[in-house]
Amino acid sequence: MSHYYKDWSSFSCFFSAEYSQKFLKKCYRDLYISDLETKSYQNCYPFMYFLEHGKLYYQQAEKAPLSIQPILLFYGLVHLIKACLLTVDPNYPNSTSVLAHGVSTRKLKKQQYLFFQDEVKIQKNGLFTFMAEKMFSCNNLEGEKVKMDFLFNQVPELSGLFQLLEGKSTFLQVKYLHPLISLPKHILDLYHSNSNHFKNQLESYYGIHLEEIEENRSELLIRLSEPLHQNNFIKWDTKEKSYVISSEKDRTCFSNEMLSHYLILYNLSMIARYEIEWWSELLKTMPNKDYPFIESFLLIAAEKGPQLIYQFLNKQVRT
């Protein structure tokens, strides 16, 4: 593998009990926690240990063969997420119900099984459900089923592979020079929309604040009233080093990158642990599109998982 998260130095400030306690105190003050001094002191070491443990998993994944990387990357992400949860819930974990994965997967069918058609089911309790609610205000997900096909479509770095293997581009590039962003005009056709309706979508549904929207022959020009940040709608592509927008207008909670990474890695880690025959044959024979998509995703997840976590923590610092 060649792409790994190298900038762990950006987390360095959090590996100081003094700094982490101040950081958590600030988070708890924003949550109007009464005993923030005590809670921030109690949680600063668990917070640091979760980050440290997550970092170790990612670093081991860099050295590991592809066959066990999903397991290491999944548990690396899990530990980093637990650190994030301590910033939004000083009592985490307040019960054993939040310690489960929060997701289940069906038994794989040996004949004609295709990974893209596999799905995961969201459980009532567990880490995924708790994270979705506490970190991203996604509620009432119990019983929802999500296909791998949908989740892979939410990863902007895979857009080029979708273009090569399926002849479709899942994301379009966004040109951004504050306060202007420029989108390809045919986004209106993809979204079955006009410029006014598209403006309303951006403002009301996606929370992007803008002053005006204009269109010319090939572009939509949007003037923002505040700096652009990635969200479920406009994301950052680490390969292209640019903002991108989904070519499909339907967004759900599962469009959130951290949630989609969690679900894909959960399923792959379960396969790598319990479906050894299918997993080994996939890695050895590479029979269809499953292999290039899975291999590419693991490369992306190794680098982007920690980035998404750092962005979440950094946002807590700035707000």
C-alpha cells in the first residue's frame, strides 16, 4: 500500500493531558455541563488513550497484508471515534449497550455472492447508532438497511474508478475560491432542478449559506456568505485535492463519510474474520469489480479515516 495517513503530528497537541483537559473543558462548557472541571479531568486520559490506540492500529495496518487490513482499519477507526464521543458526551460509555458495534450483517451466500449487493442492518443500540446520533444528529436509524453499492458511491476518491469500470462519474469537481464556487451547469439536469430551486436546496437542506447564484453557458456561479466546509453534500476529494459534489441529489445520513467508512469497514472486517474462503478467493483470483473497489477503498480509508476524525476534533476546537 502507498497511501497512509502520515500527518499524525496534527494530533500531537492532544497527547498532552494539560491540553486535552482544557480542550474537553471547552467542549463541556459548550454543552452546559455543570461539573466540567471534574469531567474534563476524568476524561482527558481515556481521550488520549483512545487516540493513541487508534493511531497504533492504523500504523500496524500500513505494515499488514491486505487480507487483515480491514480488521486493523476498522478497530483503528472505532478507537478514534470513541475519542470523539468523549467530546460530545462526558459520560460515555454510560452503559454496556453502547459498546456493541451497532450494526449486523447477513450470512454470506456462497453461490453468486457479490459484495456490492451485500448490506448491513442498523441495530437499536451500539457504537454506530450512538455515534450517528451524538456526533451527526442522525436519529431513528434502527432497522435501516444499507447496501455496499450505495456506501461506495459516497466515497469521492472512488469516482475515477466508477468512471473506468462502470462508465459513470459519482462526483463532479467544484472550483472554489472564496467567496465563489463554480459548479458544472449540467448539475441542474442531474438534480432535475433549476437554479432557484437548487439555491433553496443548498440553503435549506444542506445548510450552505449563500448570497446569490448565477448561471452562464457552462457554469453555476455561487457566492457564499461564509467559508465552505465539507458536509454530506460537498466533500473533499483527497486524490484530486479539490471539493466535489455528488452527481446524485438524494442524500441521507449514510452519505456522511465517517458513517459510510464505518459501515464498509465493519462489513469488510467481518468478512476478513468469518468468511475466509470467499475473502481468500477474492484476493487471489480477483474475479470481478469487487477486488479493485475494495483494494482502492482500503487505501483511501487508511489515509482519510484519521483526516475525518481530525476535522471533527478541530471543528470542536474552533466552534
